[in-house]
Amino acid sequence: MLKQVKREIDFSKAAVPISQAAFPNPFDPGLEFNTPEHSHWNIVHIGMQLPESRQIYICGDNCMRGVVMTAAEMAASDRFAMVLLQDKDLLDDDLTQVTLRGIEDCIAKWQTRPKAVLVFPVCLHHFMGTDMDEVYEILEEKYPDIFWLKCWMDPIMQKRGTTPDERERLEMTRPLYDLPADLSQANLIGMDMPFADSDENDLTALFTRGKIRLNEIGKCQDFEAYRRTGAAGLELYVSQFSKLAAEGLAKRLKRPCFFMDALWNEADIDGELDALADFYGWKISDWLQERKALAEKAIQSAKAQIGGMPIAIDTVGVLRPLSLARMLTAHGFNVVRVYTDGFSEAEHADYLWLQEHAKKLMICSTLRPEMRRWPKPEEKVLAIGPRAAWFEKSPYFVQMIENGGLWGYGAWIGLMKRMRDACAHPKPVKPVITQKGWGCACTL
Amino acid sequence: MKTVYTKIPCYSGDVSGAASALYELKGMVVIHDPSGCNSTYNTHDEIRWYEQESLIFISGLNDMDAIIGNDEKFVTDVVEAARRLHPRFVALCNSPIPYITGTDFEALAAMIEDQLDIPVFYIQTNGLHDYTVGASGAFAAVAAQNALQKQKTKPHSVNILGLTPLDFDAPGSAAALTKKIEASGWQVISNWALDCDPDAIFQAGSAAVNLVVSSTGWQAAQILKQRFGIPAVAGCPVGSFAPLVTEALNQSEADGRTRMPYADLLEARADSKRAVAVVGETVGAASLGAALALDLGKAVQITVPVESPSALCSDTVLRIEGESAVEARINQADCVVADPLYKALLKEKTAFVPWHHFAFSGRIGHDQAVNLFEDSVYQRIEERTENGSIK
């Protein structure tokens, strides 16, 4: 073995000024690094939201380890079962039969029957030609009291198609009853973080004002109550990763569907709110002016406190990082880095704006292998999002995922409050950002 | 089906074992996998990821590259990363999809090595086995490296083989073990590989004996025996069992034979009532069990739920596969010493002594991890076992 020689790391393929960043893929694919930050939700966390459900996974040790420990860390082992695959199952047996027998054994071993079971075959099942249709046909006939959700844990397919969590979110809409439409309620589909209160989320404020109940899966007491949310007269989603689920449900139940994209700029927010107000027949112009004034005031207060402190943003913390970077830059904040591995088409205008108005803004990969050695900056940095906190090694950080329940001008108010708090109260990074599934129950 | 689990988790997988074993050796480990392996490893199977740098990556394999066999991308990406990051070596790990598509990793390693000025080798994993298999393969690959050569033997010296946080996650475990070995009059040449000096491994050929502290070091010990004639002793110096380990080291140095001092001891007490069950990795559990058998005068049965070389097992050190089989076996005992998550399998009347095992419960209870090489820590386990077994 050769001796290691200390050399400077070349980050030119891992961090580029936005003026040189290609759209929508600023970085070449290659080996992938994974940071110690784990705040985002995975398929286990997402599925556990379904009341009175359990999950069954069928895979090898290595893949199983991540999901079974996720369940254990969220004190939900009693809602989890597994069939560990071995070499002989692949080489000498029929994986369809192994899968079926394994699931049946899980049901037999559980002392009580779940109302619903989310089943997760894996990449291997695709490659071995497993007949999952046959498996579900038999399960549905043998266990008619159980609602079977046909999920996948197949990351090998996700780079060019539907991700496992997108498919899971869609499956989780299938139990909803097809009931007559009730316009006094609406469904928020596929959002892991509950919406913040009215003062930090315009949608919460408007639905409350309009006396419309906003159904969220995490607030349903039991499986039956969840199924009855099929009555909602409108489907709403704020994350592009929920598009498949929300639009699929809307199509099945013949409901209107609104994508309230979590954008940060005035024209975008105004446009989305106007469309929603039109649907419900709300008059919101006065309310909106008042709301904007409060938001501007919050921004000025935050700016007075934060000044020119460098700011870094990541895609775990916020759904639309370029949109946020633009809004902050336009208001005079010093955004220096955005941690993302790709851009969304929805942010193309923000990308172009930033290229012109924030030429020094760096776009940094989170996956490129060089990022293992990303240096600690010399100056104090305010990080928005846990992954930015890790790369910046900054105790001054806003801990949130998926926008933290914020939306619209309320999001301005909420974020400014959180940024000010992060600056005033540095906190230890490791215990916060290494927790899996931020917002879920955690035994650690 | 014995591979159905509804109460307890599985152990860390083979890929995690390989990465853990090589973590501190300044190489680069590449797992040919779509996603997940790296996150699972560094979240649940690795305590060093946050504070201590190591180059462990996945290839980000997608379906089309797997189907059409686009190995060129893998080779190119590994070479590019190695040229940027300058590791001492590159280790390649397999995962389920490349395994079933029959990817030739030996050939890939050769292709990559042709383009780099460092060793490149393959650790035989496939994601379907537990950590002991991957860690064993990784340590074996290190033992087989040409950079290790036979050197003049230093009397009363050992290599410690099979030391990873997956089995020894309590802070200070490596230091306490070293101190204990040195207190018994032996010198530690190298430690494979926790809180270690990777350069010291180049001197491994000068050791008189290899001390195998977990089954993950057994395969490497066989290779070092074959290459350099170094005999091995399998056992951890725990409590009253420690002097027997030292005695075995002395004997093996003298006669060149490999020994497992726990085996005879546990066998000798097998006839008395089976009062205590110890659950865990083969060598660690058997060593703890041997110490308890000596101190408490009771029969101790060892249940090994992980894969293990049959040479390390015996009538009292049994490899038991599957949740139901483990449940049936350990409930025969009056007292069980095991990771706290095994409590889910126990009848109410069975006394229980917690012994955290990172490869099983991961971060859950890591703050309760025990350093078995500290006598005071062992004594607490012994006292609790004695009190518990009276119930």
C-alpha cells in the first residue's frame, strides 16, 4: 500500500458559481457521498402515518437494516415485520412463493390483525421477475379484512422514474372512500410536516378564515377516519413529490386539484393564492395587503439583526431553495451557498434571476465524493436546513425539513423568526441533524 | 419460515461489516449499489461517520446500467474519485443486483487497478449476509496484501484481529483491551482496526500470535497463519477468563497451535443446570460466557444469531438462525445476557441482563454500551447475572 500524501482537494466539479452552473444538472454523476445528516423522512416514516397500519419488507440484510432500524428508532417495531432473503431464495427457489409465504407468516405471527399492510418488495423482485400481482391477488382473497398497499423499495428505478416514496404516497391515497364531494373540507396530500399555524402559513390562515377543514393524514385518529377524508371536495399539495399521489387521487375521485408550490416570491405567491381564492370565491385583496405588510416588517427586523452574515440553504430544509435564495437576495440578505444536486423546472426563472443578480452565489453538490472533505468556512454562517448546517459546520442553523410547515407570506414571517432565533441561540449540530425523520417520534 | 421476523431487527449487513473493518485504514470503499447502503451504514452501523473522515461511497447504480452491464461507468467513476481523493487503496463491495446479474468484480478491480497506482481489491459481499461476513472478508483482504511481509518475530507480541465498533462500540474499548494485554506481559503490534494506527498493520508479520477478539478476525488469522505461520487464539480477555486467554497466548507462542480457550471451559460446565444464556457474536459472547461460568459456577450456553465459522462454535456455542429458533432456545435459560432488544422475545419470568450490541440495536442504547475490558464493567454484568439467575 502506498503512503497517503496530503494534497489540496479540487472542488471544481462539486461546487460552482451559479453563473457557471448548468441547468437543470449542475454536476456530473459519479460516486455518491452521504452526509451524516438524516433529518428527512424515508418510506418507513411516511408509511407509519397511516393509522392502524403495519409494514412488511422483503429483502436482504443490508437493505433491511435501514428500514427496520428506522422503525425501531421511532418506537414502532410492533408495526413492522420482515422477510429476510437469503442466497437460496434467489438461486434455488421461486421468489414469488418465498414472498407470499413470508407475508403469510408475518400475518400469522402477529397476534392482532392490522387494518392495512404496506408491502415493500425490492429491486431484486423486479430483476427476478417476481409476480407481485399474483401475490396480492392471493393475499386479498385470503385476508379480505386487510387493505393491502402495493409499495416498493426499489431505489434502482428512482433515477429515471417514480421514486419509492412517490409511489407509496399514491398507494396511501387508495384507501380513501369515494364519497360525495364536501366542499367544507379539503385534503392536504403527501405532506409529512404538518402545516404551521395561521401566522406562519397562508393556507392555514385562509382555510381557517373560509371555515374549511384541512385534512392531514397525521391528524386522523384511526384508519376509518382516514378513509372518510375521501369526502373532501378538493385535493391540495405543496411538494412536487406528492404530485403523483394528489393528482392520482383527484383523478380517481374526480376532484379539483391544486398544486400550491412552496415558492417564496411575491408574484408566485400572489398567483397561487388568487387561483385558490377564485375557486372558493374568496375576496382576499385586503387580507393579502395586510399579510404582505406584516411579512415585510418581519424581513426588515430580521435584516437589522442578521445584517450581512453569510447564509447557506439546502434542499432538505426548503422545497424551493432557489426561490428562497432569490427572495432573500432581493431583500438584501447575503446568500452565499445553496446545497443542491439539481434544479427543478419550476425554479428556472429564479435560476436566471440569480445568475444575473447573485453571480457569486455558489451551488454546491451534496453527493459528489469530494464533498466528504468540504472545509469549514472561516466566517460564521447562518444555515437554513440541516444539510447546510453540516456542510457549514455551523451551530447557527434553522432546523426544519420540507419547509417546516411554512407557506406564502406566513413563510416569510415564520422563517425570519426562525433565522433570528438561530442567530441568537447557537445549538449543537450533531444531536439535532443526525436524528432520522425530523418531527417523528424518536427513542434516541 | 425461519427468516420471518416480527419482534426483533436483523443484524448489520455484510456491506456495513466491510466498510466498518476498513474504516480507519485510509482507503476508499465503494459499494456498487443504487442507494441506501451508504445511508444505512453511516446512520445505524457506524459511530465514527460524523467526527472521523473515511472515504465510503456508493456507485448510484441505476436499472439501465445494471441491465445492459454498463461497468465502464463504474470503473470511470471509481478512478475519477480515487484520483481526486488519493486513497491508499480501493475496496469494492457487491450488493444484491450486481450479485444476481453476475458482475465480475475481480475483473473490475483489475481494470481499476490498471489505472491507479494503488491496490484495488474486491470484498465478497452481496447484501444478503450479516456484518460478520463482510468484515471477515475485509480483514482477510488486508491480510492477503503483498505489503504485509513476514518479519522477525517479536516475542510475546500480538496482533488484535476483529476489532470494530460493530462489536466493541463503547468508547475506550480498544485502549482498555490494549492495556489489558500489555498488563499481562504482551506487546500489541497492530490492531485491526479500531482507534488504530494503520501503519502498524504493515508490521503484523512480526507478531508471535494473533489474538482474535471476534469472528470477523478469524479468516484473516487463517491467512496470516498460512502466510507467516502465526498461530491464533480466539477469545477476549474478560473478567476471570482473561488469565486463560493469556495462558493460551503463551502456549500458542510456544507450540504454534491455534486455540479457543472458551470452548473447553464452557464444555466442562455443560452438565450442570443451564442457568445462563449469552446471546451475541461468537467470540465475544463465548468469552463473556466463559467468564460468567468461571465466576458464577454455572452452566452457560452461548447463542450465536450471526453467521460464524463452524470452527469457532461447539456444543455450547451454537449458531442459531431465525427469530423463532432464538426465542425457543434462550427461553430455556433462567437468565439471559443479551442486547436489550432481545427482551421482546423473552417470557416474563426470565431474568435479563442488558449487554448492548451495536451491530444489533445500533444507536438505540449506544449510550449504555459497555466496555467489557474494564473489570468494573464486567463485574456489574456478573453481579446482575448472579442476582437475576437467583429469581
